[in-house]
Amino acid sequence: MTTLLVKEKDIVVPGQQLATGLDYVPGMGTYREGEYIFAARVGFLQIEGRMLKLIPLAGRYLPKRNDLIIARVIDVSMSYWRLDINSAYSAMLNIKDATSDYVPKGADLTQMLTFGEYIVTKIINVTPQFLIDLTMKDPGLRKLPEGRMLSVSSVKVPRIIGKKGSMVSMIKNATNCQIVVGQNGWIWLYGNDPVKELIACKAIAKIDAEAHTSGLTERIKTFLEKETGAPVEIPREIESMEYEG
Amino acid sequence: MRNHILSILDKGMRLDGRKKDEYRDVIKVEYGVAGLAEGSAKVTMGKTEVVAGVKMEVMEPFSDTPNEGVIMVGEELLPLSNPEFEAGPPSVEAIELSRVVDRGIRESHALDLKQMCITPGEKVWGVSIDICPINDAGNLFDASALAAVAALKNTVFPSYDGKKVDYKKMTTKKLPLKELPISVTVCKIGKHFIVDPLSEEQKVADARLTVASTEKGMLCALQKGGIEPVTLEDIKCMVDIGLEKAKSLRKLLGGTK
């Protein structure tokens, strides 16, 4: 006997029973225990055919393959760097994934990247035990220069990027800032003008605070116009996927 | 990060848009936040929040000051306030913080310790001030010192019959406060002096000087921290800023009564 115990788009909490019976399959953010499927995170329930999925509303970043993230170097070893990726797990960047140049044996890796430096990087693999491998070899992946680091909840990153990067491009255009948004919730920001840089920070904080509400793009547009005193255009959805979004 | 902060400072601004000698907007002092303490206060400075509580007990005085009360200050850096803090025995930072707060109160003679003597050489009142940061977004020094003094101002004696202290029955007698010492921490980054640093600014600061002063503008304690040295001119400049900014913080507390 299969029953769905909650409705689609319900907000569920960890440990809540979602369904009984074997007809439904647990998807992202849910798990099966015997007859039942339980929620593992706080989120909206989504049903796709027989699959029960959760769109998380809160929680720490969970690394996924092909995610573009910002990482901080926490350890340098003989052949790899260990990086903090704002998750429960740390990631590894091997020499062979960091550069195509020849690196002699026993070279001092701190010359390339050293403690506390930030990089834009891509996850190439995540094992079930959460061993995470990173790469620097794709275009746009690089060491980040001096700038400001912001931290937001990783579940709100999609709102900051917007549809096909529209939100982040709007902020970039309005404030003349360089912005890189990592899927892990870390954001790098640099502007020549500190006043405009601050406006960009405030805009991002506003999105972070109001991520769950609708009509956000309009409100951010009004906010940017008020703060910068210049008209702001909502960019058309950009077809080419840039690394920032 | 450091160069970025410096380049913004060169343009006369801070990370959050403040001027160099400006405190964060929301400085708030709330009294009596902990019901079971004899006195308590909560200080909010921007996103930094600190709670201080005062407990009173009857104890034996130290043998070198048989007719004076005792002050003890303890600060615990709770892991909930900052992911960099760890549980366990107090860290170097926690010990420094509590000692700086302690010194401000002790050396300004904020409390008339002689009035806190019950029987010379045998029984005196001991005041222990416990400080807990609820959220650390920078400048725990000034927030802790302000919270401690505010908590002292809020404190009343519990009733005491000569044998036992009854914490359930409070008197209306306040602590013999003579002074309200105010601490202002001035950070040096490059050639810039700033007050009320954010966590990010605190991390890249070369040096800091905590300046505690009394209402008349008398210095009562100084504490230098950070890895870089400071020159005599630097110290003069930092003390001047410290004395000046103390005035606005003092307004939040009002008088000693």
C-alpha cells in the first residue's frame, strides 16, 4: 500500500515522513528507511514522476560535480593543495589539475598558491565518501586577486545569479564591479570605487535576505537605481553561460 | 584582503562605508537581561552582541587588602559567537579580553572597594563579572568593557543576614560606583587609525591600543596588541582618538547612578 503523506510544494522538516510503501523513490534531500521515505533537510517537496525531491531552504553547501566554486587554500603539501570550500568537507587540488606547465619534483608549491589565497575552481569529482577533486584548467578558473569576500547561504546562490545570470549582471553593470559568485555561497567582489562596491555588497545582502520572495529582480533594480542615482536596466537573459553564473 | 582594505581606507572609507573614527550605527545598551544575576546588561554594536552578568558573594578578603571587596572578571568566547572560537579552557584571546576589561574597572577605581567590606579581614563582598559574546562581528574589546560597566551599574546587593546570602531576596542597595570607565580600542592599519573595527579589519590590523578613561578624561588603562610596533606619536594620536570617542559611548550609559 503506497501513500503520499504530504502534498507537493509543502515545506518539510528533517525526519518528517513523506511517503510509505515502495512505489516512490527517494531523490535529493530524502532517504528511505524500511517502508518510509523521510526528509533529510528543510525544504520544498517536489515530485517528479515517482521521485521525491527536496529543494533545500537552508543548510550547508553540499559539493556536486561540475559546480563552480570559490575555495580558500588551507594546506600546501608536496603534490597538492587542500582547500576550504565552505562545506563540511575540504577539497583537494592536485598539481596535474592546477597547471599544464612542468613542475619539477620537490618544487615549492606556495610559489603558485599559498595559504589564505582564494581561487575560482571547478569540482571534477565527488566520491560517495566526499573526497573532492578540483581543477583549475577550464577557462575563467584562476587565482582571485585582492578584493572583498562575502558569504551567503549556498541555497540562495541561484537567486543571486538570477535567470541565466541576469541578477548578477545587473549588479555588475550598475556598480561597475567585478563579481564572481561561487555555488558554495562565497562571493568575490572588487570595485575601483569603494562607494559603488558597497552598494553591490548591500544589493547582495538584500537578495540573501529576501531570496524567498517574488518580484525580487524589480526590487533590486529600484534599490540599485536609488543608491547609484542612475537608471538600471534588467539585462536580457544571457544565452552564453558565463562562469560567474 | 589587507591591500583591498587599505586601498579603501586610502580613499577615506571603511568596508561598510563608515568614516575611520566612526562607531557602528546601532549601539544599544539594555539592562537587566538575565533574571538570575544581581545585575546584567546587553550591548549591541552593529552585529556584535555581548551579554555581561554580575554575581555577588560574601567571601574572605585577600590578606594584603583585608578591608577591600574583590572584583573578578571572566570572559568566555563561546563557539556560537564565532566559528573560530573553540570550546574548552579559555584561550589567550579570552584571557586578554577579560584582563583588559578587569584593568579598566580596577584601575579607574570604579568601585569603592572599601564600602564593600563587611568585617575587615574576614568577610567582604566579592563581585564577579561574567561576559559572554553572543555574536562576534568585531570589536569585542569595547563591547565587553561597555557591557561589564553597564552590568555593574545595574547591580543590586542581595540580602545578607550575617550568615547566609539570600539571592531570592534582593535589596535596593546599588553598588558603590564612583566612576564609569569607558574603553575605546583604536586599530592601526598601515598609516590609518580606526575605531570599532569589523572582524575583517581586526584580522589585518597591524596594532591596536585599548584606551580606558574616566569621565574627567583621565587615562586609567592601556593595552597594546597586534604584532607591529607603534611609535610614540602613534600612541599619542591613538590616545587622543580614544579619549574623544569615549565621550559618545559615555552618553549611552548616563551617570554613575
